[in-house]
Amino acid sequence: MTSGRDEMMSNVANLTTVVGNKRNDEVVDMLEQALASAKEGGSTDVFILLKKGGTFYRYSPKVEDVMESIAQFELLKYDMLRRMHD
């Protein structure tokens, strides 16, 4: 039986194979940092959203603090909208 952590690591490893653009190294580095943090036990909430072409790939375990997660998504949304106009 695999643990949720093993499954997450496998999913992160699979996501790194999906990315194939000029920012590949940057994305893989970020995913490796997230994986290292999870291995150290320093991360309990992990959300990964990756878009390749028109397909979104996502991963998240059980959400512990829903309101905090929604606040983070709102900040991400604001950041994305701001970048759209840069």
C-alpha cells in the first residue's frame, strides 16, 4: 500500500515530464523544491496546477484550512490578472 506522500511524489515526478517549454528548468526546479519541502515534513498543503497547451494538470491532497487556501487562490488570481497587463 502506498502512502499519500508516496503518491504525491509520484504525481510531482509525473508532472515534471509534462512540461516541455522554454521555462522547463524553472518549473522543474520549483517542483523539486516543493518535493524537498514535503520530504522534510515542512509542507502540509500542496497545490500544483500546471497547464500545457489547453490541458490543466492539478494535484492537491485533502485541504486542511479551506479559507486560507481560498485566500491564497485570490492572491494568485490577482497576480495573474496584473501580469496580463504588464
